[in-house]
Amino acid sequence: MAKKVRLKPRGRQTDSRDKNILSDLINPDPNRRDLLIEYLHVIQDKFGRISKSQITALAELMKLSMSEVYETASFYHHFEIIESSEEEKNQPQFQVRVCDSLTCQMYGSSKLKKGIDLLSGSNYKTHNVSCVGRCDKAPVAVVGKNTIEYATPTNVDRAVKNKEIKPAQINPISLDDYLKSGGYSTFKKCLANKLHRNDIIEILKNSNLKGLGGAGFPAGLKWEIVSKQKKSPLLVVNIDEGEPGTFKDKYYLETEPHTFLEGMMIASWVIKSKHNYIYLRDEYHACLDMLHSEIDKLSRYFGAELPIIEIRRGAGAYICGEESAMIESIEGKRGMPRQRPPYIAERGLFAKPTLAHNMETLYWVRDIIEKGSDWFANHGRRGSKGLRSFSVSGRVKNPGVHLAPAGISVMELIDEYCGGMLDGHKLYGFFPGGASGGILSAEHKDEPLDFGTLNKTGCFIGSAAIIVLSDKDKARDYALNAMKFFVRESCGQCTPCRVGTEKATMLMQSKSWDKNLLKDISTVMRDASICGLGQAAANPLDSVLKFFKHEIE
Amino acid sequence: MIKEKTPIKFTLNGKEIAASPDSRLLDIIETEGFQIPHLCFNSNYRADGNCRSCVVEISGEKTLAPSCCRRPENGMEVYTHSERAESARKMVLEMLGSDTKSDQATKKNHELRDWSEKLEIKNSRLPTNIDKRIDDSNPAIAVNYEECIKCTRCIRACREAQANDVIGFAFRGKESRIVFDLDDNMGASTCVSCGECVQACPTNALISKTELTQKKQKVEKTNSVCPYCGVGCLLTFNTSNNKIFSVTGRDGPSNQSRLCVKGRYGFDYIHHKDRLTSPLIRRPEARKTKEIIPQESINDTFRVGTWDEALDIAAENLKNIYSKYGSKALAGLGCAKGSNEEAYLFQKLIRTAFKTNNVDHCTRLCHASSVSAMLEMLGSAAVSNQVSDVKNTEVIIVIGAKPSVNHPVAATFIKNVIKDSKADLILMDPYRSDLARHSKYYLQFRPDTDVLLLNAIMHTIIKEGIHDTDFIEQRTEEFDKLKECVKEYEPEKISAICGIDPETIKNVARLYGKAKRALIFWGMGVSQHTHGTDNARCLISLALLCGHIGKEGSGIHPLRGQNNVQGASDSGLIPMVYPNYQSVTDHGVRKKFEKLWGQELDSNVGLTVIEIAEKAFEKKLKGLYIMGENPAMSDPNLNFTREALSRLDFMVVQDIFFTETAGFADIILPASAFAEKDGTFTNTDRRVQLGRKAVDPPGEAKQDIWIIQELAKRLGLDWQYTSVEDVFNELRQTNETIGGITWNMLNEKDSVTYPYTSNSKQSEPILFSESFPTRSGKATFVPAKFQKANELPDKEFPFVFITGRHLEHWHTGSMTSRSEVLNELEPEPTVSLNPEDIKELNINASSRVSIISRRGRLDANLRIDPNVQKNTIFMAFCFADSAANLITNEAMDPFGKIPEFKYCAAKILPAN
């Protein structure tokens, strides 16, 4: 055998040019591994791609191993890794993404993609992506950071050619206006110790405010548990809104960011957290810039009294909406959920006790404290308490975010808030809680929609994303779409979810389903997956087996 | 004392159990006699709970729980065999089986297949999707993705155990899979081929190629020790038909089942066709010159003889020299690779048959200077703390050492504590090794300036008053001398010379000085200088100054190079001392040994390695007996050494290969390799460990103990050792520090730390906790002033030439260059140069160059290595084709008599 002389040390070596470029561009801090994803964003934003040579250099600058950087970068779909920067030089420095999740599929996303591909020739490539949170304006495509609602091949192609890649302007209530209308007076009372921490916790408990990200855990109780931990806690806000069909957080963020920020700061004060993290899904580009500038203003306004607030960008991973995966992601790692116990309230971000909240939950805190727990709890129908922000999309006349009493039925929601079904469409079924909440048939039209009320059907309302199907739709098509979504979004860590989602997708494509085998897959996913994604991913599949049997026989 | 935790009471399948809160459900389940599968869990690594094959049902919990990750809680009701739990586990195995393929009848344990068989899972009902790629780019290891179940055991092995950080878990969901670096081929990655991933893998996804080709046959296992470096990893030789085909790491105190590439894949040298299998006798017409005789021309120079013939000729010639020229004309060079028993017998033979103390071995070339400084200042030359003590420390200094190359498994334990943020690392070395990435401070100081740098650190510590005055007062002497000496070494003053900015020097001084516990590890970057003893003195002073010695997590540790360099030294293979460092010039000591050995002994200190060569060159030394050493490669200034060897009247070489040195011999005796004999070996941690015979020596090759005895007999010595154990028992009479260790104890425990005296009957892992073994019981500060190296770069020879080692090769390469895997990984000599130097020299980056010093020249390929400091050349000394020691300087440290391998002047030219 010919001997191969080793003419350099083992493995890839850093290119000093890349090292210099990255030093100038990001000047990475080797003691801040948690910023790895932020650094990757800077490279991706600047070059439109991340080359392996850049990863090698970044690893050296951050004193990380190459594999640590690579496994993180390759986990997130918004990072496009290429072999060398010479490659694909002529490609545009931004991505063109077409949403293919539930509502967009309903509104012709596959035709849209084909149409764009036809127009683009080979000048640019399109990628399918999961829900980008504009389901009320489906179908949707994203050019760079510019989200195009009611997308057509023509308007997408025009945006690409004109390099219209900036996010559309949003016009939220500014800090000045918020202050003028009495904003932050409750937080100021906290700072002045005019309110008591325990009282606030009591108010929250009595209000019946629950975690509105989908888990429905009582907020007051959560604050209490975290407050009792010995180590000083951290606060993490989850705005990784990614459940297909959900866009309520975006709605509140784009309109009233300070109501949420005040809630966050009150929570931070109550649990005595000095460091808050806001994890924002990368698709909400306009919100990112807005949050940065509003928080800058806040820190000028409050000075040292404001806790440290760090905004972290997600990078295209639904799983990071799962709180422990989000924590991993904030730590700069792959978004893989953690085993529990320990619960994150005891040992969360950076191994510290952590209060993690969905953004909307915090949004209600100020009003509940100011107006009293009863004000919130008195809303509700059929025995449920409180308000729910339903993201409604699909076959209704007025899709959008509709604030309605908890316990409302889907029929009431459609009729009272959404202007009824689209003309010529009849209610056939609906997703009560995004892709993971399962699918109910029209016979469930009068069931109350709230946490726990749908247990007997195997479904849940989760983030209250209602996708309405009509007699023009087949449930199995959407169950398959949901399962494909979970294949794409499963982190790949545990066997039931990684293998189960994929196998189920394969089996669900045949005309008549192997019901026993699919049932076995769904059972092991539900029973033995590490996190909620895997445990719930089979819900739409189970729903079809239960409520839409006629479609699969 | 750790308080016993209150046991947890819970029920398992209805039975009440009390268990520690830290215990693992899976372990309890197995102890209770229930069998459930587990694949991603392996007790050597952190439980990850990803495969879900060990899930159990816990009452009141919505989902099943992975028993590998869960701990018992009071009142918990656990059911292992509920229908739900059983069917989930079966389904998980079915799922894993559906995406993997394993028709290959490989001999490795296949945990997925075994569990699937146990649970009677036949063909998977699921559609399959098999990743068919195979990566066989690594010479030692094959990656079969079609067998990978993504359990990440290999990642935990690579990242969390070995801390090599090569394997990662990339991509997402069904696309997720293990990758090497940036999804590179394993062979093109930074992988160091330690094989831990193979040992960890529960299927055949990662498999040693030697196992792939192995047909099914009866396997025998022999528990033994690794033959390579001083770390002393315990391992198992897997043999069949008198052949080793693989090696498995064993849970030894120094390795916890880990091995490095040499230990795991470097075993095949013992079956190499080049093995000497019969005694060789030099043909009378074969003249000796300084030229090396190549392996192919053995028969031109030597003829095969019988053992009797060879031994008779050897004895007769040595006796003749003795009677004609006296003891002074004879010497012996023993070996740090052999056992304690071999070392002991060898020095006894030289001292009793030749009646001279002219006996030395390669410790002279490694840590002689460290030893002289330690004996002088502390009264003992042993490491004060073991490597495993890193888990108890706050700050670790590694200076003049590349442990991840030369003590790879020890390095993993250092990296483990750094990665777990349990300690900070300060690395000081002109070469930027991979430890730099893990260090809090990396000081790439200029070669030769150790004393400057260390004195400046001590200067800062004293100036800022962070030295340990109580310790200095109670445990040391002559502090004033040190204080006076380091006064002038202000960081600002010396900064420009050693190339480290003053603030860094001060920060390092503060970090080390203020730590509650700190350890110093050093290697030959410290010792192999003409001021090697001074370098070591500074390090010892630094430890004494801060009281960082004599307690858990605090101490000093010169990393011993070869597997038994500690033991060979302890056993008296040194010209100044008998076993256990008892001086040959001490009348009382000598009388004791004269009584034991039954004859009069030489009262003069003998010759050291380099002095032996010098005397041979001057033709004052006539006869030499060499066991296992290879001075024609390992000595400095080889042109001189080889000439010297050629001038000897008579030389016997006992070795397993025809080494470069053997070519100068008159008689060559074919000896046994490590795995062919029993014996004790002492690692760098002072652990005496038992090596056991796994296979027979080839042909007529004999065990070294037998050879030494046969020669002794013919030299008129009446030795009656019937076993290795006999020799060990005599050895421990002469060395009280191991006096309490018995052969049976070693057989039972495999590894015993000394001191373990016949009185104390217990090991002392930490030395000097009460006092130092000096007359006063105190340690002495010995200050050192900065001195320059013997030969400095100048206009003609502008570069500093530094020698060292490669991960894959050991010593002079006589063994490792005959290992297929190791040789394929690192086959050819190269000289490493910084890319900026290459640019300035205007030479082609992948060209051949000539290295020239005042003593010699060599040609080799250029290796671009940004880790090499500018203006220095690095070269490993293991390649016979381009022997680095042709260039090196034989100038010696006056105390340790160690040559300056780490510094001489050289120039580089494009090769012709």
C-alpha cells in the first residue's frame, strides 16, 4: 500500500482569512458558548450561507470543537451550510421559502411552489418550510426576511428579482404612547415595593391564568415554585410560536409589545430574576428589530432598575418551542428536549431554576393585576374561566386572532367571531390546537374549547389554533401533512418520535391504512417519547383512526 | 465523612425496595433479577435515555419512564412488565431493527440483535429506510451507517470520556446521524483513532477492522497492561491460536476502560515478520562502521546460531574483556520497556558479574533532570499525586508536555475536569497542543526560557504576598535564597525574552497562587535541556512556595514516558543507585547489598547513557550488554553515537527486532515482547501493575528473564530463580517502598499503589502529607538562575530544532513502525514548520527539505503546522529513515546528565 505522508495536522485546519473575517465581523467571545447560534445568524445574514471553512474558523475562535459547532448549525433549518464559499457563488444571498403547513396546503402551497420554480428557472431555489405564522393570509412565502401573504408565483418572483427582502413595517404602540396611557405603572409599583410578591402570586392564582403556549399549567403556581428555589432564578420568554395554525403571539407582539414586556418585568421582579431571555422565532423578523429598539428605549428609561434582557433568535426549529429544547437552544446547542426530572423550575437554563413562559401568558399579567383576578376569571363559557386568543384559519370568512371566552364551542367561534364558514363550505372537522392537537369532526362542533375539556376525544386545544376543514377537505390529507411536519421538526433524539413519525408518514400514504401497525406506532410515540412533540405527534393520525375511519378504508 | 443518604422506599413490581436516592432504576431492576433491554445506556458513560428501550411504567405518570435515567423516589410504584411497558419496549426494538441491517457475522457483541432475540422480535413489520453508506477511510475503524441506531454512545465516548470531541450528532429528525467533525470522512477528520467509540458501540456500526476480518474461532482473554506509555492502562488481550487479534480497555485505576490508538491498535507488532526468532552471530568478516545495517541485509552480517552457541560466545567475550581491561571497560544498558524483574536482574548482573555500576537506561534521556531536582529538594523522585487526582484540584498547570500525544489517556482525565468546569488549565509550551483549546491561559513561551518565566511567576507570587507562609515556615528550608534569587525576575523585565506579556504572567501567578489546590504536570519539554534540572527546580519551588504539595489535589507530577521508566529506575537501573535510590557510594548501603548478593561491589558511581557512548568512542569502554535499548536512534548526535558503538570490541543486544543498534552487535539474542511474558510494571502514578503472558514468543525467541539468567550462569553467577515471582520477591526485599506488595495481591488486584511497605500494609496515593523524606523532614528551596541553551541559533543556523514524539509512535519506533494501523496513520518522517516561516523561506509547502545542524543533516517532508512556534522546527525522533537525533546536541545537564534534545540550532534548505 502506498504510504500517505501526513503533511498537516489531523483534520481541517483553520483558514487564516476566514479567521480574520469572522474576528472582524463578530469578534466571538470564547466564554459565551451560548451565543453560538447568534454568531451563526450573523454569518448566515451576511453571506446568505455558512461555509464549512467558516465553521472551522468559528470553532477555533470560540474554543469549541468543529463537531460542536457543526451539529448545532446543521440542526437549524435557517442555516444553510455549504462545502466552500466558492460554491454557489451566483446564488442570491437569501433564501426563498414556501410554507407547506396545514392552512397553506389548503390554499395551494404545492401549486405555489411549482409555479415559483417554473418562473425562477435555475436562478434561485425554493425550499419548503413549516408554518411561518401567517395562516390567516395563506398561502405564504418568505423571500429573505420579507413575508409575502396571499403569495402567488408572480408576486414572489417579483420580490426575488427586486431583492425585496426586508420585513414589512409593523406599527406597534410605542413606549411613549404606552407610558402616556399609564403603561408600566404596575411595574413601577413593584419597583417601589408598593406591591407584594406573594399578593401578585395570589392574584394570578385566583385569575385562573394558565400557560397559553399550550400546556395550560397555572401561571401563579409556576411563579410560586420558582420563587421557592434556593438558587437565584432566570426568566425565559417563549415566543417561538411555531405550532401550525398559531399566530396569536405575533399578533400581540406586533400590536402591544409593552403590555407583554411589562408582564415580563413584573414576573422577573416577583421571582427576583436579574436576567431575562426572550426567545423569538426567527420568522418574526420585524418583531426582532422592534423588540431590540423598544428594549433599548426601556433600558434608557428604567436604567439600572431594568433586569438584563437578552433577545435570542430561533433558527427554524419548531421543537425549540418546547421549553427545555428552547433552553438548550439559548445555551447555544441543538434544540433537543431534556429528560425530566429535573424540571426546569428546579434546574433549567444554565442549570439554574428557570421560569419559562409563553409570551401571551405574560401579556395578560398587567391587566389581571390592574383589573383584578375576577376580571379575567369571570370570562368563560360552560364552566371554563378566562379568555383565549384563538388563531383561526381555514375555511372561514374572517380568519385571524379572535379573543373569546374559554369554553366557547367551535361553532360559536365560527359564527360569532369569524363571520361563519366560507360560502359553499360546510364544517367537516377542525384542528382544535394546531397540528399536535388532533382533528375533531363536525360532530364535536359544540364541545367546549379549553384546557382539558377535549381529553376524552384524545385531542387538546394547546395554543388554541383552530384550523377549520370543510366538506371540500379530507382529514387524512391534513393528518398526513401534520405527520410530515413532525418528521421535519422531530429533533431526532428518541427512537419513538424519530422513527415513528417517519414510518407513520410512509404508511399513511397508502390508500388503505394498516390500522394495527399505525396504532402500535402511535402508542409507543405517546407512551415513550421524551417530549410533548413525540407524545402528541400521533394525535391527528389517531383522530383519523377514530373519527374519519371512512376515509381510510 | 460523607453522610449516608437516607434510603428511598419504593415498590418494584409490587415488592418493597429500599435503595439509595442516587441509584439508578435500571440497576435496581437488574439486581432484582428482572431483565429489560437497554441500548443507549452503558455504565461507562452518562445515561442519556434516548433509545427508550428500557422504559418502565411508574404509577401516576402520564408517560413511561426510561429506567436508565430515573432514580427511585419515596412511594414510587414501578412496574417493569406491565403490558404497556413491554409493548413499548418491543416496539422500540422493532423500530430500531427496521432501519438497520446486520447480516455481517461479526464477532462483536451486538446488543440490538441480542435483545431482539431475547424479546423474540422477528422481522420488522415497518417499512425500512436504511442508510447504506460505509466509511472505511480510517485505517483502524470502519463506520457502517446501516447498523447505526443513533444511540449516541459513541458521541459520549468521544466527547465526554476521551474528550476528543470529534464525533457529533448532526442534522435533525430522521436525517440526524453521527458525523466526524464537519461530516468529514473519519479518516480525514481530527479523529485520533482511540477506538473508544468502537468499544462503546452496541452494534457493528463502529467496528475495528481487525474484528471485521476475524473469522469465528475460540477467543481467549488475558488481562494485562498496555505495553506503551507511562499511563499504564489496564487492558485485555483477545487471542486465538496464539495470536492477538484485538485489545479491549479494562477498568483500571489509571484508565477506566479507556485506551489510546497505540494501546488499542498497536498490538500487532508482536506478530510482525521482522521478529527475531533465533540467536544471531556476527560474521567475522562483517566490519563495523557507523553506517546503519538495513533489515534486508541481516544475513550478510549475521548468521543464525543456537542459543548455547550465542550465549557461550557472549559470555566468553565479556569475560575476556573483564579479565583484560577490568570492570571499567564494561557496561550495560537496560530498558524502561521491560519489567521490574528484568530491570532488577539486569542491574544485578552488571553489578555482580561485571562488578561495575556502569548500568543505565533511557530514564537518562527522559526525566533524569527531574529526578535529580526532586531528590535534591524533596528527597524523593516519585510523583507526589496521581493523575486521577485532577478531579480534586482547582488549577492544573501543564508545562513542557503534550499529554494528549504522549499520555493520551491521562490527558482525557485532565480534559474531563476542565470540560466539567471543575478546574482551570494553564498550559505552558512552545507548541500549541490541543490542550490549548481547553486552557484558561495558554502561554506559548519561547523555547529555553522556562526558568525566566517560572521565576517571574514566583516573583509575582512573593511580591503580591500570595505565597503560603505557614507552609514555607513549617515544611521548607532556604526560602530566603529563593526570594533573593527571583527578586530580579520582574515580569516586565523578562516579558520580551520569553514572549509572554507581563499581565498574563501575573494572572497565571495569581490563579495558581490563590488556588486552594493545584497540580503541576510536566514532561520532557522541561527536562530535556542543559538546564533541565533548573527547570524542574523552579517547578518544585513554585509548588512549595504556594503549599501546593502534600495534599489531595495538590502536588507535582513529572509525566513518565515509558511504561516502566518509573519501575526500572526504582529497581536500580541507574549508575548512582541501587534499587530504591540507595546510593552506591554509601558504605552502609553497599554492605547491605553485598550481603544480599553475596559478593563485593563497586563503590564508584557508574557511567550514564551518554558517558557510555563517550567512553566507547574513546575506546576506553570495550564491552556492552544492551537489553531493549536503541541508542543508535535515541541518543543525541547519532553520528557520534553510532561511531562510538562501532568502536566497541564486543556488544550483545537482546531485543525483539533487528534495531538500528542491533546492527552494531556481535551477538543478537531474540527476546520476548510484552504480551509474551509475566512481570510487574510501575506506571507514572506509582502503581505496580501485573502484565500477564497472552501468547508464546515466536520461534526460538525467549523470555528476557531466562536470557539474563542463562548469561549470568555463564558469567559465573549462581542464580536460582524459578519464576518471575521469585525475582519479584527478592526485588521487594531491596525496595521497602513496595515491600508489602505480594505477588498474590497483584494477581488479585492487578494494580497496587506504592508506597506500600511491609509495615504500613497500605497504599499512599499522596506523598509528603506529613513530611519529606529528607534528613530534616523538610523540603529545600533550590533557586535557579536563567541560563541559555548550549547552542543558540545564529546567522548560519537560525532555527531552533526541537524533537518530540507523535501520537502513533513510541520511542524509536521499533515497535510502532511495525504496527500496520499505526504505521498507516503516521508512516513517514516529517518536519513541522509554522506556515509563516514556510512563506518567508519561500519554499513549497509540500516539498522535501533538508535540516542541517553542526552535527548532521537529514531530509524529510515538510508539514505545515500552525501550532509550531515561529522560528522553531519540530520533529519526532521515531523515524529511522530520517533520524532526528542526527541533528540534536549531546550537551548535557550537569546534574541529571540528560542531553539537550529540546534545543539546538539548525537551518532548513530545500532538499536536492
